[in-house]
Amino acid sequence: MSILVHEKTRVLVQGITGDFGGRHAKLSLDYGTQVVAGVTPGKGGQVFEHAGHKVPIFDTVAEAKRQTGAEVSAIFVPPPFAADAILECVDADLDLAIAITEGIPVRDMIAAKRAMQGRRTRLIGPNCPGIVTPGRGDKSHGGCRIGIAPGYIHKRGRVGVVSRSGTLTYEAVWQLTSKGHGQSTCVGIGGDPVNGTSHLDVIRMFNEDPETEAIILIGEIGGNAEVEAARWIKEHCRKPVAGFIAGATAPAGRRMGHAGAVIGGAEDTAAAKIRIFQECGIEVAKTPSDMADALLRVWKP
Amino acid sequence: MNIHEYQAKALLEQFGVAVPKGVAVKAASEFEAALAKLDGAGGYMVKSQIHAGGRGKGTFTNGFKGGVKFSATKEKALENANAMLGNTLVTAQTGAEGRKVQALYFTEAANLGKRPDGRDDEYYLAILLDRATSRPVIVASTEGGVEIEQVAHDTPERITKVQVDPAVGLQPYQARQVAFALGFKGELFKQCVTLVTKLYRFFWEKDCAMVEINPLLVTKEGRLLALDAKVSFDDNALFRHPDVVALRDLAEEDPKEIEASKFGLSYIALDGSIACLVNGAGLAMSTMDIIQHFGGKPANFLDVGGGASKEQVTAAFKIILGDPNVKGILVNIFGGIMDCDIIAQGIVAAARETGLDLPLVVRLEGNNVAAGKATLAASGLKLVAGDSMADAARKIVALVGKA
């Protein structure tokens, strides 16, 4: 198993006719992901072609789901329209909406998240690298890659990875793969202050997933999502967890690239989070180069 | 995006929030005319306009104390204004270099009401995002005019928080909750309910990141007045508020950060000697961390985004080299999708174009990395290759020397 998505997950791409969405739809097709539909309002009936694949484009998410059985959407829609794209997925009762878009107004996300309450659809992101469940082929080909992560750095295996950041996730994944350890699923939850899925949500799923044996939890300064996850891990998690917190050298009050990465209080500094990780039995990586090794100190595969 | 106090108050006034009457000035020649517009019977306030807090307790580099001054007479107001405008104010939030005061705000001094214990009758009111619930939250306290963090630490029971459901917006009972919590009665209670309602509408309609009124004041005449106001906006939403964008004061921003943003770079200057150039915000933060871990001190945060094109790397090198404290550069690129060889060619071209002669350590990882490393090695540049983040950080610290 894996979490959230697997090799057979049927994916649609909102914004497939844009540069960004199109480029990554092609990379997902190359990786062997089941990209079955594109959605661009006004371009229904066109076809997205790549290397022998013919992906039909629809005007609406509901139509794309009805015609192709797509269950998950990858959202590459520009920021002013992205919250609307998310809500269209909710209305169509998709399982999962994965919003890659960076720069969505906070107010739009506050309203969208409220409108999602009690609905079937789960949101990952926004401002995230997406999800990868590696495949079993060469360089993990045949997996489900939704978003912008490089597929080939992965390897199918037993470590779950959850992080806000893209390249820092790739760093952790690459360390694991280079040491011969694969991943069950890698989830980038995004760097925005209002997001759909928290560290804790993903940790709970990894805890229940029989294929996942160990977890890497990557966090950063700002907010208390990592602390919430750590306290839950201490009480409930049956699997070894290694953690890393980025931003030890970040000055207070300055936003470090991610909209959510700003130190506002005493509890959301890197030092405070690292201390709480340690108190909760999470093996803390001393440097970002130490993430896989930290996990291997507490997990004997 | 931040704005000045005088701009914030003008916006709040548009939404019906009562503020002391005031006039902003940018040149000494405007002082007399500005003061003539105000009723100085109760005296004037002269307030330095910079994007940093702690102005009242700040000190100018010319020795003058206080960036916010009560002035009983017009002559005193002129004297204070002349000591402030054009000079550099250092506060707890500006850093040691301080901030040049390029605008002043003259206001009529409010007639402060007193509490039975003799203290000024001051309150705190703010609206911001509560990250834990993803909803706007109103924060109110009977303790105004002081740091709210201090109140939260010492007397948390004096802070009230009211979450607003974005599906229906602020409800009247919630505005009443705030007014009750602040202990208002009669006419002041009604004024407070109206104020909270208007402030919330402002926060929501203008896509604010935060609105903070501290202190909110009761005058001797029984009026609620926003004595100081701090407003910041969600950068992501500026596209729908051209009126807000027009208030941006570039003089309050680091010119290097402005230059960086033109190339899609996110740059923040720090005070160390090892510059870094990284793709991705999380990796960029951790690169700063690992430099410090091995005994160096990062000179900046610099995220080139997902790409790292030759143009971006060149622009980044130029910005980095504009910082005289920089003694060496660490480039850390995880080229997931991009071809590392193309990134390497960009680094080489940028180093040549900028005539880079500082120690340079490059750590490349990812797609086609062997070709990228070969390109770097064949370039003839004096650069050092790092195999991992740790290896690269150790090498640049060794080349530059420990902080």
C-alpha cells in the first residue's frame, strides 16, 4: 500500500494547457502516472498529446470525472483563480485536490477551506510540490507523481516522508534512495499559512499504512503544526520518526520565502520546535544532510 | 506589504474608524501649514513615520530621544519635527543601523481618559489570521499601550479572542463579546461594537494580513479613538487592490530585495560573511542553518525558485557581491527537473560575467549531475565542488574562516 495515491490512481490536471501545468503533465506521463484528463474552461474537446499519450481536455472537473473516472486533481491554475479551481474539485466530489499554485490570497484560502468542511474532498497544498508514490520500475517508473517533484530520485520502499518544502523533500528522498532505502509515499503539504492537510493528518495516515515502517517529518519555523504532530506522535505513533526543522538562523519577523515561514512568537522558532521534537521521542537530524542517517539511527530496516 | 501609520489611519477613516485628526508632511517647509490645520489647544503629537515599531522609545543617531513626541505648543512641535525629519531613528525593531525618517505625522493630542487607578484608559484591538483554525481572529485586551506579547505572558486572562466564521462573517453578538470583554458600558459600548464591525469589514475587504490598534483610547470626552494603527496586507492579494499598492514606500525596503524581486529571486540580507544561493525556500533556509552549524555565518537568504537560469544566477551573484561583508559564496542547487549541466553552465557564465574572485563552493545534485560537475571542473574557475550539503558547508567555512 501507500497513502493518498497509488499506481492506478486516475489523475486530472487543471491548467494542463498552461506552460507550467503542461510541462509537469508530460513529466507525470513519462513517469507512468495515469493522467487521464485535463481541464481548461473553454478548451473542452481538445486533446493534450505527448509521446503517444492522448489526454482529453474538458471544460469542467465534473465532466472530466464523469467521462474518465478521474479521482484526483493536480491544480496548476494561476493564483487569482486557484481557490475557485479547488472548490470546483470539491463540488465534483473528487477524493483529492492537490494545489501546486504558489501565491493564492490568504483570504481566498480561508473561504475555500471553510467551504470544504464536511465535504468529501481532501486538499493538499497549496504552494506545494505535490505527492509521489514511487513505482516499482527502473528509477521508480510506474508510480503516481502528482505535482512538480522529480520522479527518478525516488525508489519504492517503506519510508513515509512529509514536508512543507519541495527541494528539502527531494534532499531527504535522495538521501534515502542513495542509501538504498525507498519510500512508500512522499507528501509536500506546502508552505502557506492556510493549507488543506497538516503534518499531523499525514502522520496519522502513515501510522495506519501497513507498507510504511518509518517516517521522516520535515518542518520549518512559523506556526505550530509541527508541534501538534510531535505531541500526537509521542502518544500514538507506533513507528520510528526522524525530524528536521529548517530556519534555525532565520531572524524573527522576516518571512523566509514561504508565506508561512515567519517567526511570530516564542513557540514557533526552530529551537522551540527541535526541543519539542526531542521531548516527543523524534530523532532530530542535526543538519539537512543528516536526515536519512537520523532515521537510520532509530529504524533498523 | 506594510504601510505607514498615517496611511493606515487614512484608510481606517474611510471605513468609519475614528482617529485623531492629523496631517502628514515630508519637508520642513510644510510644517507650519500642516500645524495650522490642526487644533493645538490640547497640544500636538509629532510622530516619525517608519515601518518599524518601538518609535516612542527609539533614539536618533544625532542623540535626540524619542521618535514620537508630545508637544504642548506649536513652537515645541516645530522644534521636535526639525530634530526628527531626515534623521535616522534606531528602535528595538530597526536594527542598529536604524531607519531614516522621511515623513512625519502631526496629530492633535488626544485628551486621555483615566481609569479609577489613575492609569491611562487604553485598550488593545487587533484582527489577524489564526493559523491553528484557518480563520480570522479578533484579539482584544483591556491592557493597551504595552506590548501584547507581554500581556499574553503576564496576564493572559486579560486577553479575549473571538474567532470569525468566514462563511457568515462577523456576527453582531461577536462584536458585543469584544465590547463586553473590554468592560464598556452605555455609549462607549455602542461605539466599540460599531468599531469592531467596521474594523472587521476593513480587514476582510482589503485583504489585510493584520490590523492592530494599540492603543485604542477612551478620551475624557467619552470617545473611542485609534491612537496608533499598524496595518499590513497579504502580498498575494495586492493584485486586486491597486489603491493599496499605491501606498507602497520603496524607501522603507532594502534596495537589494527590490532588485532581487525583479528577477524572481527572494532575497533577505543578514549580517554574516557567507552568501548562499539556493533553489527552494526550505532548502535555502536549511543551507543558512548548515553554514552556521559548521561555524560560519550566513550573509543572506536567497531562493532562486524552481529554475536557476543563467540570468537569475547572474542577477543573484550581482546582488550578493553588492554586500561588502560577503567573503565567500555557497551555491546549493537540487536540480530535480532541470538539467544540472545547464545550471552549471549558468553558474560558470555568471561567475565570468561578474568577475567573481571570492571563494565559491558549488554543490549540485540531481538530473545529469555528472555532466554538470564536469562543466564546473573544466571551467577554469577557482571553484570548489561539494559532494553533499554538509561537505559543501564545511568547505566554504574553511575557505572563509569561522565567524
